[in-house]
Amino acid sequence: MPPRTPGPLSIPDELLEFRAVRASGPGGQNVNKVSNAVELRFDASAWTVLYPAARARLSRIAGRRMTDAGLIVIDAQRFRSLEQNRADALDRLTEMIREALVEPKPRRPTRPTRASKERRLASKTRDARTKKLRRPARSED
């Protein structure tokens, strides 16, 4: 069974592919000339260190950022420099992987206590009485 809290995370460089692309949004002429945004592609299916349960959690966490082939594509264009966007994309990927490595605590079903059942029933009785008092009085002929 893998540890609950992962230690240092090292992703092989051969599974990462960075590509500089043009960012969208405001920026005037500069946005049309400079490729400052980064597209990070990570081949999660080829990373053998990831065990099946963590791979399934990573797929759920990545959502629509993961392709059918198992590639995770992250677009980073938050900053104005290529280096900052590259670091941002890598940080987001490592955070995603760290989250997938943490095994969720299993839920243990519990039953309501006797006192809580009694409180609920008393509340229902009180509410029913309140609603009954709000009704118009019926005339008995």
C-alpha cells in the first residue's frame, strides 16, 4: 500500500513536453508578436510510477485536460514571461499529481443516535402544530 503523503516528486523530463504558444486576451500588438504562453503536455499513461488507483484519481482531477490517449495538457498564460508561465504550468501539474497520490479516507457509515431521532420527531411535531395554527378555522355546522 502506498504512503498517504508523498515525499519529493520527480517527474521524468522525457514525459514532459513544453511548447511556446501565443497567448489570448489583451496585450495590443505585442500579443500578436510574442509567444509567451506555455502549453505543457504530460504523458501520464507512460509514467509507470503511478499505480492504477492514483492514475484513476489523476484522470478524474484532470478532467477535460486529459486526452483519451492519457496526455494531460495544461495551458499557462497567467504571466507575461515565458519562464514564469513554464514554472506555473509545472507547478499546476505537480499539484495535480500530489492530489492524486493522496488516498482518500474511506467513509464509515454511521447511524443517527436515539436523541437525534427524538429531536427530529419533536421538531416535526412542532412544525406541524405551527402550520395547523396558521390554517383558517373551520366552522362546524
